[in-house]
Amino acid sequence: MQFLILTRAGFENFGPKTGLPGTMLYVNPALLSSEEISRLRNAGTEVRILPSAVDPHAAQEVRNAVRFIEEHGGGPIWVEHASPVAQESGAAVALQMQHGAGTDLVHKILHHRLAQEAGGLARWALRRARKPRSPDKPLLIIPYLGYGNPHRLALRGRVLLDEGFNSQGPEDSGWRNLVELYKRLESDQVAGARVRARFQGVEQDVVTDRGGYFSIEIVPAAPLASTGWHSVELQLTEPFSAGANPVHATAEVLAPPPTARFGVISDIDDTVLWTNVTNRLNMMLMLARSNAHTRKPFKGVAAFYRALRDGAGGNENNPFFYVSSSPWHLYPTLIEFLRVQDIPVGPLMLKELGLRKVFGSGRHHTHKLEQIENILRFYPQLQFILIGDSGEQDPEIYAEVVKRYPQAVRVIYIRNVNPDPSRIEALDRLIEEVRSTGAQLILAPDSEFAAAHAAAEGLIRPTDMAAVRSDKKEDESGARI
């Protein structure tokens, strides 16, 4: 990535003062101190001083500087620019993508990442030679939340080179959000790594696939005596650098309690939060502009989901499972979003980032159906509530689930996001199909409508309706972060 930084205000907005590997920074003469330049270069950022000072308010001088950069490098260029208000005050305030206002960078990320087959993810490079992977670079195990029953535990995870992923906060700039998104999409997987799982004296070794992913199923030595979250210890046994500390991680696996009357399987994309999942490029742009603290769930969703977790008894601890078309690269971001927004946390089943797997509609249908069936087979004693939206194929997928498992589904809630008459007509037909099995498909305009139905069905406490209404009003007023 290349940046043209012309003022101190622009440098402050640049974000990573400690540098970012692979970044090229062009700056005005005397803008940075020698200590700042040395720190940036030591962290992997190449700093180049412009041959002459550029006035950020002089359009022709900025264009000349961009041409200078284009002659000495390739790829998109982020250029410091000043808004009309800032121009009056003489302050440059933001960074903007030259030739595309930001879309080129995200498009380039997707193009280079998705051009590879699913799992075969190569390091993203913007017209620069691929750098060899350092054998001394630290490795990282990223465990994903798993699920289980008294007799079997299932979990997934991934082994990556540690790119220095950072937590994000509500004060983070759009650039900082973009940096973190870039690092997650660009992260190097470690294929052929050996991971050892330990749980209550049982050990099992697995090897990562070419995407760096691993899947583990553990049969406890004795049936679980307790429910709730269980910890599975993970250790990277290969590769292992001499003199380095062993790489460990802890995976959390959910075993629903006997108090649970039902489980909830929910979509995330355009159901819990707006992602514009039907347009992948716009979805990535949205993610680049926000984070778990600044992104908000749909109105009333958080309170409705908490009411479903608590159930009509108030302390049922009904488990939640999330099945999404988002790539596993966004897993930490989505988990953080659920926690920050006080939405019940549960295992996420996402997709590998590949051209066919992310963009193929058929694969989308298959992915969700397979994951839902896995959950139903794990918990044959539970009925489930399925929650989705009408934007993609959730109604069709859930109707197919009801056909295959007619006793397993209590009710389907579909948030209506597509007002097209032909789509409404298709949904009406699905409603009749589902009704014939004894289940219900409810087309709901919002969470308050769905919560009212759930209260009438005895799924949540009627008193929780007040919290859903309050949550919805706070969301509408913008009072919540």
C-alpha cells in the first residue's frame, strides 16, 4: 500500500505510527523527525521523502506528486486531502484513495484473495515481489467456538502467521478499521501444521489443510458430568522453532444445559446486522469503514435474542448457533461484535474465503444446510428456532430443513428485507409448505413483531417485550453504540 502524507494532521490520521510491513509512505520534507522515520522503517514501512514540498491545498501540486509516486511504484495510492471546510481553516483532515475513493483497495484485496481456489490463499501483493516467509515469524492458533453433547465435542480452528492483530475500539478511524481488515484478509495460513488437542486426559492430533484449517472431534473418556462451556487445550506440535515457546491456545466448546427447552440457529448477514451480503464488494467496504464498536445490530435484535436465550422460564440458557456466509477471516470481528452488543454468544459456522465458496449461490445453500443438519444431529432431543432474512436463500434453506427434520423445527422467523412482489409470493408458498409440517414460518417486519409472536407461543416471557421495545427505540434514536 502507498500513502502520500503531506501534513502532521494527515500523519496523525494515518494511524499506524509504528509502521505496517509492506507499506510505502511518501512524505513532505521535514514532516517527520529522524526518530519517527527510523521507527517506521524498523517496523517494515518504507519511508520516502518527496523531492520538494507539496501544498495539500494546491490540486496541481498534489497531482504532480501522485504522478511521481506512480512512476516509482504501482498499485493504489492513498492521498491526504482536505475537505472544503478544512481548506478554509488550512487543515488537511483525511486520506482518500486516488482513482476510486477507497473501492479499488478493497476490490484488489478481494481480487487477489478470491482468485485463488478455496483454502489456497496466497499473500496479497500490490505490484511488489512476494517476500519469503520467515521461519522465525511467530505462529498463532485461532480456535473457533465449538459445540458438543455429553458424548462428543466438535471444534474448528486455524493456524496462521502472527500478523499482530489488534483489538479495535469506538474511537478507531476508518483507516485503522481498514488496516485490521487488510491484515485478516491477507493473513498467511500454515498448511500441514500439527495441532494436539487435550480434554480430560484424551489427546488427539490433527493436521491443518492447505488453508491452515483444522477440525477436531473428541470423544470424552466418560460422558460429560456438567454442561455449559468446556475448555479444550490446543498445542502446536509442528512446526516448532528451536528456542521458541510452545504455541498454545484454549478452545471453548458449548454443551447446552438440561434446562434448555430449544436451540436457536440464526443467520448473521442482514439478520443480526446489516452487511449487504448480496453485494460482496459493498460488504467489505462496510467492514472497512466500521468495527464491532461502531457497527450496530438491527433494531431490537439484541433484546429479542436475550429473551430467547432466557426463555419463558427466565433462566433456560437456550443455546445459540450462528450460520453465516461471511468468511472465517472475519470470525474474531463477528465474535467481538456479539459481545460488545450484548447479543448471546454461540458457535459460528462460517465459510472459507474462496471464489466459488464466497460468491457461488449454490455453495451458499449447501454450506448453510450442511451446518444446520450437523447441529440438529448433535442435539436430537432439542427443537430449534431458525432465524434469517428474505434477502438470499434463508427461507428456502429453512423450509428444506423442515422437510428433512419435521420434528426438529418449532418456528422460523424471517425478517422481510425484499419487498419485491414476486419474492413475497414465493414466501407465501413457503409459508404454506412449512405449515403443512406442523411448524410455522413467520414473515416479520422487525424484531418487535417476532418477539410478540414468540411471547404468544410461550417461547419468551411477555414481560421481555418491554425490553425489546426499549432496545428498538434506543437503536432508532442512535443512543446505542
